[in-house]
Amino acid sequence: AQTVTQSQPEMSVQEAETVTLSCTYDTSESDYYLFWYKQPPSRQMILVIRQEAYKQQNATENRFSVNFQKAAKSFSLKISDSQLGDAAMYFCAYRSGRDDKIIFGKGTRLHILP
Amino acid sequence: DGGITQSPKYLFRKEGQNVTLSCEQNLNHDAMYWYRQDPGQGLRLIYYSQIVNDFQKGDIAEGYSVSREKKESFPLTVTSAQKNPTAFYLCASSATGGRVPYNEQFFGPGTRLTVL
């Protein structure tokens, strides 16, 4: 069975600095998709960024980028120029290419220090 | 605006009572999902449905039931058999199949259920 592990329950970063959130996953499949979701205090889940396993190029969305290391089964999220609005719980997630279920990690709570 | 609605936002029930949480989507998605979120546990899948009149158990289906009579609606009933029902419940939907490769899930705002 696939698993997603986020080893950092909480992290803090100074405003305007860069922070990297770690995620590793375990799978024997070659066709899959990876996601980072953000859950702010409102608890609304928001998709931040996504990556297809077949694409070697790392995905980027404005200040958010990923470091996708397929061989190492690692999918870290980098947030540049951190802003107060980035404070949230971040979930790493995996979807097999064979079905539509998504497996979530337990999350990393990110604090932004002014 | 397309999206997913969940109602109510906060729900209180007495122990031993069944309660139904509503989830409606107008994104024309075939698949819908229910998750439970507890502190430190991430999101755990309760039930999911990929097509009308069909649904499958997720990882923690005991004490819950669902129906999928319409594409837009996927209500979740928390029964009295659920031993610890107080939690935050999230509903999601997604496209299915290969036409939309990522098939990422879109989420509703959630319902906080408190059983007294």
C-alpha cells in the first residue's frame, strides 16, 4: 500500500524568508500524481501545486515550487518570500494513476514569524 | 460560481442520535469523497463514490453510511454506532478517468460535528 510521510509536524519561518517542507512517499507504481494542499485557519483545503510523476521538470506556481526526486521518492515544497498568509497546515498527497483516491500525509503546520 | 457546499458549518448532536451531513457540488464531477480530520491524523477517507448509485468504503467506514442518488449530492450519515464521532468532516469531488490527468480533488468548507 502507498504511504505518504511528512516528518516535520511543525515549522517556523521568518517573514520574507524561504522555507522547505519535506514529504516522502512509498509506492511501487510508475504512474502517479503528487499534490501539496494548504489548509489555513479557515480549514478550507486549497490546492497549492501538483506534479505528474512522468514529468521531470519541477512544478512551479508563483512563490511555490517543488523539488521532485523520483528515485528518492521525495516531493518537497519550497515557499519563497514567505508571507503571513502562508501560515497554514500543509498536506502532501499522492494519487495513483490507477484510481482516483488520494492518500494524504499527516501534515506540517507552518508558522510565519513577523 | 462552481464549487462544493457543505452544511451546516457547525453541528451539535446528543450521543446516540444519527446525524446527516450534507454535501453538494456543481462542478459536474463524477467522483465524491468524505474525509474525517482529527488533530494530528491528517485526512482519513470514510467513503467515496465514483458514479451515481455506487460507492465504496474507505479506510474508516465503520459507523458511517452514505448514498449517491444524484450526481451532485453525497450525504454522509454518522450513526450511533460510530464510537467517537466528534470531528471535522470534509467533502471533496474530482473528475475521473484519463481525460483530466491530475484529477485533483476540490474540497468543501467542512462541517464540525460535536457530539455531546
